[in-house]
Amino acid sequence: MELSACSLRDKLRRDLEADHVEVEDTTLNRCATSFRVLVVSTKFEGKSLLQRHRLVNECLAEELPHIHAFEQKTLTPEQWTRERQK
């Protein structure tokens, strides 16, 4: 299994039908064990933060056991638009 920022980004974009995905490898030596992600998807509309995170975790269920640290931010397109206007 390939574990990289690019592979995670592609999977999140595809499986969550995301409008926008950012994945940053936050490992000091970029060895792909720690990641920070931002996912913007209409699938998050009407869902609590916990439900959104569960959707991301389910999407990456195969990869998460191999990741040491994982930080996620999940937004609807409307929230993403408001956040960018700040």
C-alpha cells in the first residue's frame, strides 16, 4: 500500500466526492507517518463534527493503522467559502 499525501488526497477526493482536499505530510523527515488534512465536501452537510470525522476515518480505514498522527478539518462548501473570506 502506498502511503503518501498524494494517495490520501486522491482517495479522499474520490470517496467523499470532495470539492477541495489538502493533505500535508507533517512528519519531520516527510516519511509519511503524520498528516494534516482539510476536506471540503457536500457529504458533510447536516452532519456533526464527529459524524464528519467518522466519514473520513472510514474512507481511510486501510491507511490509518499505518499513520502515527492524523489531524483533520472537515468543512461544508459553505463553511469553506466563509473561512476563506476571513
